[in-house]
Amino acid sequence: MKKDKETLLRTLDPIAYYVTQENKTERPYTSKYDQFYQEGIYVDVVSKEALFSSKDKYDAGCGWPSFSKPIAEVVKKKDKSLGMIRIEVRSKEADSHLGHVFDDGPKELGGLRYCINGAALEFIPKDKLKEKGYEKFLALFE
């Protein structure tokens, strides 16, 4: 469910709003999640829908958190901005801009690189999954 602009401006920090609502990109190497490898899942900062697992996160050296695959459905759209053609990744429920997916990921992990803005994410540690209502994702860590 899409939230109204006033609510989002009040509840999101400015960079999260800028990224998720204005389809922008945070500066590389500025996300607290770029070099973060604790076990858990990453959810959309707006809707709290589950998106990615730490099990699928890897260091692509690009300056943004990178994942080999999502753990739930995401929306992919053709993006022709900035004079190039890319595939944008958006959250299904809130339609938040998350980042882009590229086909230059590790072949052994499926070949994809979901290059995601850390400002669009919230991390839920493995030991808090049940408490926060994400218990179905505990199976990812067994």
C-alpha cells in the first residue's frame, strides 16, 4: 500500500525519501549496509515487505549492497534514464525505488547482481525475525 507524501516525509529520513520516492541513487560507499554481513533479512524501509536475505548478499565492489536474488517478489521495470537502458527494481507493495539488477553477478550464484540502495532498506537480524513478524524467513538460516 502506497503511503501519502506527508506521512513519508515525516517517517523516512531525507535520503530514504530521496531514494525510494524520487527514484534517486545514494552515493556509493555511503550505505551502512554496503559492508554489513550480519545474518538476517532486508525489508523495504517504506512498507516493511521482505526483500533480500543476508545469505544472498555479496561484495560486488560497486559501493552498494548487492544480492544474487530476492526472497520475495520484486517489480522490474525498464529504466531509460541517464542515457542508458537498465532494469530498475521496485518493491511490490509500496512501489519504492530500490535500485537496479544487472547480469554481471557471480555465475555460481545465478549471474545476477541486485544493486540496491541501502537507504531503501531496513535490516531485521535473524534473532529478531520471529518477534518482528518475519518468522517464515527463519527457514533461510537453517
